[in-house]
Amino acid sequence: MEKLEKYRTYIEQLLTKYGNYKIAYGDIEKQLLFDRERDHYQLCMFGWEGEQRVRGCLLHLDIKQGKIWLQHDSTESNIATELVALGVSKEDIVLAFHPPYLRPYTDFATG
């Protein structure tokens, strides 16, 4: 299996795992969004907690130029670490939620 196909599969597996977790409050629905053609992947949630609207993106990853760009991670765990455990090289993971000037100080790719 080629590298990009492995990365797509790993991302989908992780998002599906987090998508299966139960949310302990409200009437919340989760949506998995996989766009393999453009390499955009998200786990979103929306619904209601009482009279308060709940909506947002829990995880957002893209694949650009052969690297996984972690755009957003609002989980309590570390998705980048989970990707490394699956076999993704740190040099192929960009912590895009950090500004470019801080990325050289991480253990991951700068872009």
C-alpha cells in the first residue's frame, strides 16, 4: 500500500474511533467527513445541550504535499502521537495549529 493510501486509512481509523466515543451530555450528533479526493478529513459535532446550541469541529486533518497537516485537535489526547504510533514519521506530520514560527521548535515537520 502506498504511503498516501496508508495515511488516508490511518486518519479515517482515528476519526472513526473518536466518532464512536459517547458524549456524556446533551443531544449531540457527530459527523465524520472524509474527502479522499481532496484529502480533507473532519470529525464534527452538533446538537443541543438543553437550550444551548452545540456545534464545532473536534478534529480536522488534511494531507498536503505528502504530509499530514493537523489543522485542529480539540481532543484530550494527542492525535499526532497516535499517528506516530501507527507508523507515520514525525517528519510527515505538521502541527498546523501552531504558527509557522513555532513549528521548528516542535518534534514535527514545519510544513
